[in-house]
Amino acid sequence: MTASCMFCKIANNESKAEIVYRDEEVTAFRDIHPVAPIHILIIPNRHIESANEIKSEDQLLVGHMIFTARQLAAREGIDKDGYRLIMNTGPRGGQTVFHMHVHLIGQRQMHWPPG
Ligand code: AMP
Ligand code: ZN
């Protein structure tokens, strides 16, 4: 837990969020500024700053984050049409909250290349 980290607070139930899934390892909640009709963030409950800080022993946890995203996509009914999973990393990657998270966005057409 990093005291000033908003996502640590959400994971610890110290700050409000619209939580859609939670277990021992991860928490998933709706993004406060959605960029698509469905926009969910999946975070590890333990503070990891970004993908740059993933350690060898975190590999199962990162896999669990992706698996959770895939399950939520099915639950939200966007799995058949398709969706996008994004992990912005570092300032140039567009990361603004430095507690690692996967964005699950869907229910509209995505474009490539991203901005
Ligand atoms: P990123 O820019 O990839 O670091 O993504 C951070 C995301 O967190 C943005 O899409 C924000 O809208 C979202 N966000 C920031 N604070 C909150 C919050 N308190 N609850 C839900 N989503 C948040
Ligand atoms: Zn944190």
C-alpha cells in the first residue's frame, strides 16, 4: 500500500469506486472518465507502479489481470464483438496513474493506430 496512491485506496476500500470484481489479487472498477460505453480498469491489489516494474514472480498475477479482463468482457457482453486491452506505461505511453492497470474498453468500434 502506497499512502498517496488513489488506486491503492480503491483496492483497500478506502476510496469509493464502482467495483465490478474483486478477489485476493485484483480489483476491477469502472473508469471515472470512460472513453467508451464500457471502460473498466483492472488493477493488482498490491502496488506495482507500471509494467516496467513487473518482476519474474509477478507473472501469474499479470496473467490473472488479463484473465479477469477476459471474464469481465464476457460478463459485459462485449466478448463476441471484440474489445481492447491497454496498459499505458510511463509518461510517453500515456500513463497518468502510476499504479499499474489494464484498461478494458468496448462497445464501440476501435481504431488503429491509437493516438
Ligand atoms: P492511464 O492514463 O492509463 O494511467 O489511466 C488512468 C485512468 O484512471 C484514466 O482513464 C482515468 O480516467 C482513471 N481514473 C483516475 N482516477 C480514477 C478514480 N478515482 N476512479 C476511477 N477511475 C479513475
Ligand atoms: Zn498503488
